[in-house]
Amino acid sequence: MKHSTCLIKCLLWLWMLLPTIPSCGPCVIRGKLEEAMLRGMKNCNRILKMLRGMKLVRRRNQVYSMMNEYGIKPNIITYNTLLDSYCKEGDIDQALHLLEEMQVRGCAPNDVMYNALINGLLISATCRS
């Protein structure tokens, strides 16, 4: 598991450099990242958590889109990670949209999600005051 996490971190680091890598490098790196994702939901959640930690919003959204593209169904951990990210960024509208999407897909919110949402609302209210 430790080696898998290190590999994913390296792939993410390279993925962030994609615009600066010439020729076919980006294709190879994206392909390897996709391979890691397709190995399972745990890797997808690890990738999303790492991107959240690095505050790479665009990349995080790309990974979530790739999951849907490859038929990888998000689970409660995926939704918690995304919702927490949106709330920390102050994007409450996106967090609430995700909450609706999650419920439509049959995934019930849990206490972790409600805590993240409450904290996000408090931060948002504090910033507006």
C-alpha cells in the first residue's frame, strides 16, 4: 500500500507538470494515472485526497470527471472528500449541488459530511460579515 501511495504521488506530481512536458509525455503520464485509478476506488480516493491537500481544484475536478468517464462509482469517502474541499474553498453552492447529486445516486450523507457542510457554511458566513 505504501508503494502504491508513493507511485500515485509521483504520477500526480508529473501530471501537474503536463503543460511543460513536450511531445507525447503528457499522454504517457495521463495513461499511467488512469491505470492507477482503474485499479480501484481506494486509489481514486487517495488521488482526490492528495489533490485536496495540494489545493489543485481543476485537477481534482478532472479526476472526478475521469471516474465518471470510466464508470467508477463514487462512494461516501469520495463524496466526503469532494464536499470538504468545496466547503474549505468557500464554494457552498457546489457543495450543495454535490450533496443533491449524491442523494440522487443513492448515497446517504453521513456525520462527516454534515460537519464539513456546517463548517463550510460558518466560514462562508464569517467571510461575508
